[in-house]
Amino acid sequence: MPHKTEQTLPGFDDVIDFGFLSPNTLTADSLRHYLDEEIVAAYAAAAATDVDFTGAVQSYGKFEDRGAPGYTVGDGGSSLHLSGNTWKKIALPDGFTITADTVLRFTFEIPPGHEGETHAIGLDTDDWASNGGGLQFQLAGSQSLFRANQDYSYAGGSVTYEIDLGAYAGQTFKYLTFINDDDRNTGAESVFSNISFVSDSSSGGGGNNAPTASAIDAGTVAESGAPVTIDLLGDAGAADADGDPLSVSNVQALDGRGDPVATTLVGRLLTINPGQFADALDAGEQANVTVSYDISDGQGGVTRNSARLIVNGEGSASPGGGDSGGGATTAVDLGFAGPVLSYGVFEDRGAPGYAVEDGGSALRLSGNTWKKIALPDGFTIGPDTVLRFTFEIPPGHEGETHAIGLDSDDWASNGGGLQFQLAGSQSLFRVTETYAYDGGSVTYEIDLGAYAGRSFKYLTFINDDDRNSGAESVYSDISFVSGSATGAGNTAPTASPIDAGRVTESDAPITIDLLAAAGATDADGDPLSVRNVQAADSDGNPVMTKLVGRLLTIDPGQFADTLNAGQQANVTVNYDVIDGKGGVTANTASLVIDGEGGAIGNTYVSGLDTPNGFNIEIEFSGSWSNELKEAFVDASELISDLITGDVQDAFYRGELIDDIRLVASLQAIDGTGGILGRAGPTVVRQPGHLPAEGIMEFDVADANLMLAQNIWQDVIFHEMMHTVGFGTIWQLAGLLTNVGGDLRFTGENATQAYAASFPATAAADPLSGIGVPVETDGGPGTASGHWDEETFGNEIMTGYADSSMFLSDMTIASLQDLGYETAYDDPFFMG
């Protein structure tokens, strides 16, 4: 086949476009011949991985894990027993990646009477369960996990689950996670055991039956009726005909106009509050709510189903869906002489949890208590409406969240209301503004002008205390007034930029007090709060944070994969400091995070530590992880140590090449197994045939699988050796001969090293003086380009991978025969 010759400049080697005529194609079969049984099974069944708890069981969920220790390992390391409010994780094999047929198999049990708020299993890459970067599968519990990918039904006893992960193929994770959430200290327990990742079994060998289900009619309810709870598994039950546990996912609730309907999903139970339609329906009108969702059996069987609920209107709907009211409210004094109602659907658990004091002017909340009182009919915020009240936490009684707000229904988290957090150790999910509280009795005036035109039915009060820590709140002297918050004498808060210092990417999370320079109150004595908090790096990329009151936490570890040693991330936090009376001051906080050397860029050059040494330039194309790139760095540096001399520069297509340029490409080829990749030179010098350019292409599914099985580094070295010429230019260099069907590499140095490194084998080989035995089996990509497997076994440049490979002097010597100056004569490298 003809070669294309490039025009060259004087002083540089001529080059030939090699056209990838003889690539070394890496297949699953070439890895299968001599691998450990465990690795063979992994490739045959797409990465089977058994999980145990004999290694470190680590904390998970940042601020969530509060068990002490909260777990025990049993059954010889095959089971994990969690108790109390305990969130844990264990490390997965390096580079663990989900394939199209990966299934998570495990057994789960809750001891009778020990169900908690959330029981879940998942996969993640960091400690943040709520940032959307992981997968969470909720198995049971009285509350729904914030970012649950799927909710399963648990009816008690020991249940074996097989969760089909194929929808997440290509995603890589570091940890398997376990959640036993129990903020209320109810004695929750979970037992996870016999955990493994398997492949194909979830398909049931073609015999799996999809779940059967029929549409659910949840009936008719009035807008003033109590919340309706629908069992979405209805007649499908907790398991299907095959005994597979069922779950629901992709739940969507819409009314007849296609508008979303607020719901709460806990396991298989979906709750809808008809009160959310009170402002939208007139008497005689109705809302037709349709809930669409998937029922899946974890083994590939999925059935789409629906549930229907009709909500009847009873009165006059507010114009504009309740956003206009009928004129702004001017002044309203509020007391607690009327009914104090429950708020927050499942949140209000005080019994009774409140007391009305001071002749009806004060409300004291204790325990986990969420309450509301009715506002005057048609209450609407005006442009100068101010909420004035006095707030106090008795010393030593701060809870998780203390907040006041306005709402039109019982759903604090659906975004339809306003929530002003005053204090607490946790941040409310949908907080409108966060204030600072430093103790004592404080009078607040919250300017509501930004919400002018909105109508509300209730004033709400939150005293959240899931941990039963004895939280208390006292609200008193509450009124809505007009104009006073923007009084002429009001002074805007004063604040100066905050320098949070410098940390490294491996340091613990750092907490910044955003009011450090402003204090809890301003010069007028007005309580201050922060809002509109945004954190970004110098490139404008958002930075993950957690805000609790005035305290903002940043985890430097989120930069571990993006910073090299000597690089830094400059994080800027922009936010407003407000006094609730119209005074607003913009402020900033800054933090510098230093890299420690973890990240590898899109280009890497080896051998730079040796003047006039051999350099390999690698250009990464595709979505390479840092862990995958590290193998290229290690392999290229080793080859730059083996090839000690510089090669004449080549000029190719207008660019200077010193000494070889490789393009490393990660792409989808054919999924797990089959073709894993290919590597070899694409441009060679003339004369001499030493490569100037090459490619190394890999299937993304197989690359991550090889990383997980700890053979990725050896594979990359092997393939990179082909790009510098091992096996790929032997024929061009005239170094192959066939003696009666016995193929030999005839390089002088390698032949000598064969006799020295394998004396017994060479002595028994009548052709050892002619050359080194070359592989003749395996077809293109293996035959004629590797040392003979039967003769040299575990040598890294045979055609078949092994779990324990070595590099021989013979391989180094063969590079010398190709024309490289090598370390072959260096006693350090001689065997």
C-alpha cells in the first residue's frame, strides 16, 4: 500500500504519513486469555464486583452523620448495621464506572419497629448527598429524600433488591453510600448485606415479567378537604409476579391546564393538598389532577401508570390566581386569640408544642412545632408593607430552624410562600431571607415591598427540632404596618469585604461568617440578614456552598480534580446585607484555594526533567478523568526513562515535532467488551521509520472498567510502546524473519538480551541465535507485533494481558534495535 510523503524542510527528518496501516487493536479477548478469574468474570459479565465492609466505613453527608459510632460490621464483613442518625460510605474500586448492564444487588432489612425518616442506598463521588452529583435510591422511611432518583416500596422483612443502573451507564463513582436518617431519634435501624455489582442478571434471562398495574382513581375531594394520600403502587403491590420489589419514579402531577401540582412523595405514597386550589377555583369549578409515573421492578421491567384526583371548588377564586387580592393591606395588628393551626403537612409534631401568652399577644413554640394563624381575608402586600414583630429564643434552646413567613397552604417547601429564617443550625430548604440572631429579645421590621401584590392566607411560624434538642421560640407583638421600615432616619448597614484567607484543596471545609464585618445589627439597632448569596471562581463557574443563617461553608475538595500544583482558585462570594427597613449594602467575601497537584491538563509532555531527553507529547481528546490520565503520565515518563536520547526533530504539516506527539482519544466504540481500543504510529520518519505521531483510542466503557480492575496502567504502557514502534514498525525496519513458520525479531540487542534474561528458554531454542520468538496466534493486532505468549508468559509486551506483568531487558533492548538510544546498557536496567 503506498505511503503519502510529506514535503519537509532541511535539517529535519523526512516523514511518512503511516495512515495507521498496522494498528495494534486491543480487544476483550486479548485481555481474557491469562487474566485472574475475577477479572475474566468482570469482562465476561461486565464488571462483577462484590462489596464488603472490611475496609474503612467513612462518614457521609457532611453535616448529617451524627451516629456515635452508629454502625457495626457483621457476618464476617458482609453486612453493615446502622442505628441512629447515621450516614456512611465505603470506597468503590478505583475508576468504578457503570455500564449498560450493571445491576446493584443487595439485601436490606429494617428490624421491626425501627423505621426512620429515610433509609437509602446510593453512589456518589463526594460527601454532598444533596448536590445532585450522585445517585440515591430510597428504600423506606417516613420522609422523602431531597434528591431521590427512585423510591422503592418496603413492606418489612429481609428483601433482596436488584437495581438496574443501565440508565446511568458511563457515570463514574467513588463511594457506595448508606443513609439511616433519624433526626427525631426514634431508634431507626437499617441492615445492608450481601452487596455486589453484577451484570445482565437484572434482565432475567428474557423471562422477567414487567409489573402489572391499572390506573388509580383517587376520587373527588373539596378544596377545603384534608390532604389526600395516594398509594401509587395500588393493585401492583410491593412486589410483582416474579417477586421483584417494585418502586416508583418519574412522578409528574399536572392539572387539567397542564400546570404542575404540588405533591409530596414518601416511598410509594403521594400526598396532594387540595387547599392549593382555593385561590384558583370558583364554586362549581373543578381541577382534574393527573399523576403520571413509572413502576419498575429493578430488573428492566417498567410500566407507566397514572392516578387521578378531582378537586371541587367551593368559593370565589382570587383574580390572577390569588396574586392581587383586592388592594394592598395597610395596617393589621395580629394576636393569637384565634385558632393556632398546624403547618407544614408532615412537619408539625409538637403535642401540643405551643402556648399562647401575654393575653394573646405572644406565641411560644417548643419541640418540633410548625404553626400558622389566619390572616384577614384578601390580605395583600403593598409596596410599603412591613412585618414588625419581636422574637426571642430562651438561652440554650436554639433548634435547627426558627422562621416566620407567609403562605397560602400547608406546603412550606413548594415555593408558594415566603420564609424568613431568624436563627438555627440548619438552613430552611426554600428560605427567602436569612437573618442573624445573637440572643435576647429582638424586634424585627421586615420590608415586604419586594413582594407587593402577592396575597396570602396565613402567617406561619417554624420551630424545627427533629433532633429533640429542646428548641423554643417566642413570637410577640406582631403587626403589619406601612411606611415605617423606610423611615427617613434609617441608616443602611455598613460592611467591608471579608478576606477568608487561603486553604489547600485537601483542607477541611471552611466556614465564613458573612456578617463578620457588619455584626448582627446596624447602627440603628436593626437586625441584619444576608440574601442573594452567589459564589463563583475567577472563570465565573459556580462554587458549591452551604448557607446556614449568616454562616457560609465552602468545601475546598470540590477543586481537587481541577487544580494542578501551583495553581489556585480565587473564589468570590457576592451577597447583600439588609436591615429589613430598606437599607441594603452589597458586600463580598473572598477565599483562595491552592492546588496540590491532582489535576492533569489536556496536554502533557514527558521527559522534561532530562535535557536533550526523549519527549512524548500527549493531547487528550474526550472526557478524560484525572485517574485515567494518570496512567498516560506514568507510562510516558517511564518510556522517557527507557529511551534516553533525543530523536531528530520532524516537521510535519507545518509543525515541529519533538520527539513524538500522541493523540489520546476517549470515545464510545461498542460498549463493554469487544473492541477496547487501538494504538500505534500514524506518521513515521524517513529514513529509519521512528514514529513522529501516533494515536491511542479507547472505548470509554472499557477504559473505566480496566481502571476498576487495576490493569489500566499496564494496558496504557503496553499500547504506548506500540506507538513508539514496538511491534508496529518491525516489518518496515526489516527486523522480522520467518523461519519455517517460526516468526523471529532479529534485532541484535534483543537477541542478546533474550539469551541473558531467559537463559534456560534460549538454551532449549535452536533458533535463539536468529532472534526472539514472536507471536503468530491471535490474528491482526496480536500476531506479528508481540513477543510470543507461550514462550514469555507474563512479559508485558506479549499479546495477552496478565494480572502480574513484568518488563524485561529484552523489550528495552528491542527499542535500541529500532534506532533509539536507550537505557539497555545501563546496569540499573539490566536484569
